[in-house]
Amino acid sequence: MSGFWWLAISALTIIPMVKLLPFFGINKYWAAAAVIPVGTVGLLWYMAVKLQELEKR
């Protein structure tokens, strides 16, 4: 049963990432890194850095 919850949470994380990553210049296939929690944090951090760069312009 815990495997089902892992897949459900992964899907709820990956689907928005697939849509958001191209806006930040990141290939959408990197959303697969969101399967592990560290990958999600890493992607969010990288998106925040890119957003700060865009705001400086």
C-alpha cells in the first residue's frame, strides 16, 4: 500500500514540474528527478535561482 502512495505523490509532483520546467529553460524530462524527494528539492532550488536571474533583468 505504501508503494501506491509513493506513486500518487510522485505523480502529483511530476505533472506540474513537466509544465513548469520549460519556462525556466530546463528540459521537461528532468521532471523524472522528482521521483525522489532530493530531486524535487533540487529542481525547486534551480527554478528559484533562474527566477532570481530573470527578476534582475
